[in-house]
Amino acid sequence: MKTLPLIALASLFLAAPAAAQPGAILGPYAARCAAGNAPAILVNVVGLKSRSGKLRVRTFGGPTSSWFEKKSWLTRVEVPTPASGPVRFCMPVSSPGTYAVDFRHDVSGNGGTDRSDGGGASGDPKVTLLDFVLGRKPSPKVTAVRVGSGVTEITITAMYLRNGALRPI
């Protein structure tokens, strides 16, 4: 008979909104990942060098030759950098398939690209400053994310320019 109060107490915690729980998911699609019943990518970003500016995450699909092109993203989410806590985004996709994800940390929040800004991509590809200068994109073999009918979770490590190379902090 004592199980009824425990069930009632547990249901209160389960019914709490995602924003009230530790590790809240950022952006407008948080409910999609919380429900877990539609294709989506839950992106965890680790290694931020500061808690200032803005964060942007984009998904890419279709032909791999168009991945990471400036205007070919499927979904884009941009939010102010949270002051603390995990950095997690839910990125919906239209159907199961293969996608890529990129991340940008605009440290100053000015919308431009500065030497202090950081970024990364799914699969944590090794990227050099020369790759950026020459416009080379990371390999689809490294950046591909295979998404099924539910939520696929990935982690992207933020990289910043240090000593002439892009590296994790």
C-alpha cells in the first residue's frame, strides 16, 4: 500500500518541464528529443572556453557534397550561451537517414567570425587552419551521423584557434 505515494511522487518528477531539470535541452525543438518518438539528433557540446556570446548548431542532409555549405543546412538553432550547465540541443530531422552536424561558438556574440570563436562538427574531425583558408570540408566518413526512428545522441568537442591550430581547450 505504500507504493501508491511513491508512484505519485515519481510522477511529479517525470512530469516536470525539461527546463526545470538539470541538463535542459536548448532551442525550440527540446520537446522532440524529450518525447523520443521521432527522428532527431541530440547534440551535446563539450569544451566551451567561455560562457559568453552565442551558440549555433546546424544539421545537413542530402548529398554529402553539400554538407557544410553556407546555405544548405536543414535546421539551424542559435541561442545565447547558457551561463552554466550542460550544452545540449535537439535537432529534428525529417526521416531516418544519414546527416551531419556543425557547431559554432561566436564568443563575442557579434555575428562575425573572430579569432576567438570556436566550432566543431559531428565525429570531431581534425581540421587545420589551412583547411579553413582553402575551404576544405571534413570527410563525410568522419562526420556522418546515422539516425534511426528515435533520438540519436552525439557529442561535439568545441575547438578553438591556439598556437596556429584548431584544438580543444
